[in-house]
Amino acid sequence: MPELPEVEHVRRRIASALLHAHVVDCTIGDPRLVRPFAPRDVEKSFIGHDVTRVDRRGKWLRIAFDGATLLFAHLGMTGWYEIAPSDAPLRFERARITAQKKKGPPVHLVYVDPRRWGAWIRADEDTKTWRSLAADPLVDGIDASVLAAKLAKRKITVKEAIMDQRVLAGVGNIQAAEALWRAKIDPRSTASALDRKDVDRLTKAIHWTIERTLSDLEKDEHGPSPFKVYGRAGLPCLRCGATLKKIELGGRTTTFCPSCQVKITRVRSRRRPRAR
DNA sequence: CGGCATGTTGCGCA
DNA sequence: TTGCGCAACATGCC
């Protein structure tokens, strides 16, 4: 379930389990997770070290160990972290790190991932992928001027553009759909057609959906789906009542309101002879 | 059984 | 470089 809010939620969970703790054991049960490296080598690089930082940028996690080893982790489509109560393996468990804090029993942080598209990359410095990520809405905030400049260069749809991790880090299919609904922008609008007011509205909408989803995750018990359009095709728009429509953009299902989300079009700017 | 799924990468081609 | 279309990855769930 990983887009920015979910990964941030998981980051906090990982930090509570591992930050400043001493890694006493590590087991990587699925070689695919660390391919092409050998699970044993990766396990050994963590065991015996303290965790010094737990960071996130977009959908990537970066766990730092003393001695400068870094673990970059991505949850793919179905990855998740759980705190396990014992050594007993969890369903779909792919890896675990057991750590000892100054006090208390050892903590088991377990990575579970049914579909196995997640990755653990051990490195000594920031990876190219990490460095290529755009600003993260929570970590860095969104600079609307920077966003506007990036969108102005793109001829793809605005929805595909904001899901590009080099444009904004962490926005996925759900958050993109929710933000565009909030900003009243038709997802099919060409990115470069947005004017500065549209981008300002979109910026606020992205903050709105991310914070709302994150606060929902942080609650003990979450109620019904908090989403306004995602997964609601065929149901009435919660703002205007029109029937929500489902289309495909960039190979991803996209739900939006054909009535209150407006397609943005702008006349091509062209050179015109000066008056007189 | 068929269809769908919150992500990323890579390839061919224009 | 940009963009498009598509396949691949692997599996659960409805």
C-alpha cells in the first residue's frame, strides 16, 4: 500500500523499532529482495551495527547504520513493515531485522511483501535513484514556482506528470487522483497548459491529500476509505453528485469527476506583431 | 475462471 | 531528450 503517506507511516514505525538500536540479527528469506547480491552478505553488513538514521524521500526509505552502510528500501506494490511479537515468521515474510535497544526485549522488524516487487539495496553512498528524486512534499515542501516550471516543459497529462518521481517524489496513482479532484483539474489536461493559479491550487491539493491520508493511517482504527475518487468509479461525486468516471492514463486506472474537474486548455502562446 | 491491483524498469520505435 | 505503448516482475483477492 505504498505511496508517500504509507511509506512515511512505515518510516515512523521503522524508526521506533530501530533508531539508535543495535542490530543483533538479520534474515533475508527472499534472495530476490537483494538480487544480485547474496542475502548472507547483506545480512552481515547490518548485524553488529547501530541504526543512526531512518529517512524517506518519496517512496524510498534510507536506513543508515554506524560505519556508513546504507540500506535503501522500496516497498514495490505490496510491501509493508510489521513489528513482530516473536521469532515466528509472519505470512509473506521476506526479511527481518532484530534489534536491541538499551532497555527491553529485542524488537523484530519484519518486511512482508506478497507480490515481491520490493527491493533492499545496500550501498555506501546515496544511489543514483535516490539522488534523482524530486522534492518530497513533506520533507522539502512543494515550491509552486519550481513545480510550475517543471510542468510547463511537459506535454504529457498532468496526472502522469505529477506521478513522475523527478517532478514530485512520492505521488502515486491514488494521491494523484485525489489531488486533482481537490484542485478541480481534469487529469487529462496537458501538464503545460496549467497556469500559475492552477499550479497553486494543485500544490495545496497535494498537501491536502497527503496529510489527510497520513493522519488517517496514524489513527489506531481507520474507518471507511477516506478517498474521494480513488476506487469510486460509477459512484456519485462527493462534491457535485455527477457520476465518477474511470479512464486509463499512462496504463493506470484513473477516476475523476467529468463534471466538476475541468479540462484545462490554453491557446498556444505565439508571437504576434506588436501593435502599431 | 477472468479481471484487477497503491510501482518501477526497460525496450523498441518515432 | 521526450514520449508512447507494452511487457515484465509475482501473487492475492473478488
